[in-house]
Amino acid sequence: MFIAICPLFLSALGGFVLLNRGVIAPFDDVAARQREQSAPIQHLRLIVWETLPPVDEFAERKNHVAPPAYRALRERIEAEFASLEEALHGEPEARALLGRARDDWTLADRQATKLISVVAQPDPSRTAATLQRFHGGVAATNDKLTALHAQIGKRIEAD
């Protein structure tokens, strides 16, 4: 009876080893990259774009609900950048691109802060210029995050 079960046992053991090393481990790596890197990058891109309406509303209509909404989004963005930086700890190229995106976001945030912190009615041409710089910073941040997402996507496909 042992002789009859031994080939079955060896076959099951061999199949487990092959699946575990050849299929399951790479699949886990791809799933982890998707969950920890790719999806958060996309989420961060969406949050960055969501900052436009509150700043625009305050700059154009002095909507006083907009600054707290913007500040809440800014906190979420900073948390997402920190989370992504940790998730990309072993990838210097990706971290460098994320750092450039964060620098662009910091510049855009400074422009937004200038706009939403003004109590008096500023010069409309200055407001428009600051608003354009904010929009440009948001677009630059999005471009860098898009490139980062493409870079991570290529690594996922390679795995």
C-alpha cells in the first residue's frame, strides 16, 4: 500500500513546490505591488485633482466653505505621499520620481495657500496669475504621478 501511495505523495509535493515557487510567489508580488503601489498612486492623482474646485471657488466667489475642504484634502495628500514613499522603499528610481511629484505638489500648495489665506480683496490679475500657477502645479504633479504609475505598471507586467 505504501508503494501505491508514495508516487501520489511525491507528485503532490512536487506540484506544491512548483506552484509555490513558480506561480504563487510571483502572483503575490504582483498583487502586493498593485495593492501597495499602483492603486495608491491612482488614488493620490484623484485627490490632487479634487483640490481644484475648493481653491477655484474661493478665488472666484470667496466661498468660505472652500478653505476647510482644501485643508482636509491637503492632509490626505500628505498622508498618501508618506504612505507611497514607504511603499517604494526599495526602488530608488520610483522614489526619485515620487519626490519630484511631491516637490511640484508643494509648489502648488504654496500657491493655493496664498489664495485661500487672503482676507482682503486682492488685485484680480494677481489672483488669476496665482490661480494659474496653482493649476500648473497640480498638472505637473499629475504628470509625474502618471509617469510613476506607468513605471510601476511596466514592472508589474515584467513580473
